[in-house]
Amino acid sequence: MTPNPTSKVILKKPSWLKRRLPGGSEQEAVRALLSKGRLHTVCQEAKCPNLWECFCQNTAAFLIMGSRCTRNCRFCAVSHGPVSTPDSEEPIRVAEAVQQMQLSYVVITSVTRDDLSDGGAAYFSTTIHEIRKKIPDILVEVLIPDFQGNETSIQSIVDAQPDILNHNLETVPRLYNSVRPQAEYRRSLELLKQVHLYDPALPTKSGLMLGLGEKSEEIQKTLKDLLDVGCRILTLGQYLQPSAQHLPISRFIPPEEFNIWRKRALEIGFSKVASGPFIRSSYHAKTLFQAL
């Protein structure tokens, strides 16, 4: 079933998607730190279901270059334009926050900035540099946009020497027009391929949302496409509709089905797979990387 972009119905969540929210001073301290530093996280902007848990564990995925995106993907809760000029001091503030949080592993992602000539690649590089100035031995994972296929931008990210590079396909190619109308499936695959060619030792990672109407054979083909471009780390999670204005959920995937996909992905060649209803790109990213 292809998602209907005009649907206003939000399906009732099944029991396995309901859980008690943790609380405590830790998550309030993280919120205060981010607010003081005028920083954004994908946890907050994308309405991640794991926000409370991650903040309580004193971790967060930093969102650079503002909180507004130049694209309007139909699955994403991040606000869409107009955008402002990125803050040149933001990389320093991110590094200071990472230091104060005493992180040994950090995830840096961004909104998509098609208005910038390099797509914002320089801001990623600067942020990595500023973080490592303060914490030289920290592990840095970047979750990057497609930079409209700009090879120079992609090369500059690799040159900044992150420890892992993530770029999500998000869904199967048939659904791109409705799910990611301003993105291109082949362009995203080519990005991962270019990264692998530039530096075969740099682990690449990608993820899919399930529950948008994809078919089993389409998932299988997409996983093979990822393997063919050198990607060996995979995340699979349940798509959750952020609002009635976003794409509807076609189906809630039960946990046992996620387990089947995890086993299948490992069998066909992935090194590490995180698969489950609450899995997101940066959820327990450090654990997944260490297991690799």
C-alpha cells in the first residue's frame, strides 16, 4: 500500500509501542545545558520517542545549522524553512556542551541546507574539529544529508575523519516520491559508495523506517543495494506519524518481525544490525559501534 499524503487519521498505537516515560534531574540538566548553549538536537526537533530515555542517560544527538530544513520530507517533524544563516559560533558551543556532558561518543547531524553551496559540509568539518580540540580521544559519528550529490562536500566530510559515517536511505525506492520528494534513492546510494571508495576503513551506516507501505521483497532489495555500496551497519525502526499532516502509518511492525529482519540482514552480510520498533539512527549508537 502506498501512503496517502492526504490522510488525517493517526492509527492507535499497539501495546509494544507504549512504555513508561523515565524522569529525573538528569534529563532536566541536559535540557538546561542545551537551552543555555542555544543548541538544537534531533531528539527534540524530530520528536524522537527515545528523547526522555537518552536525556536521562545524559546523551543527545546534536542538530547543527539551525532547526529549520530546506526540504519538506513527508515523514519528518523537523520544521521546514525559511532558514537563516548558520551561526559560525555554533561548532564551539556544541564542543563545549559535549565537554560538559563528558561524552566519549557523540552523534552530529544536521538539517538539510540546500541553500548553501556545499550543503553545510564545512560546518560538519568545523564541528568535528572543535569537538576534538576539547576531547581528542572522543568518537564522532556523523549523520549527514545527501549534499545534492556534491562530491567535494562528501570528500570534505571524509577528510574530517569521523569515526563512523551515517546516511539514511529512509525507505525503499518506490516510496521516495511520496516520502522524500526532494531526495533521490540512487543519489543516496552513490554517496555511500563514494565514502567507501574514498576511505574503505571508514564504517558506513544507514537506516530504514518500516511501516510506510514497503513490501518484503523491496526491503530485501534495498538491503542488498546497501551491501553493494559497502554499507555494513544497519538500523531498522518503526515509522511513527508525527502529526495528522504527515504521512500515515501503513502498518505497525511487531517486534518479532523486526527480529526476523535483523537475522536476515546479518545472514546476507551486514556486520551489525539494530532492529526494533523504537530503533532510530542515533539510538544506542555508541553500543552499536563498539560491538562492531
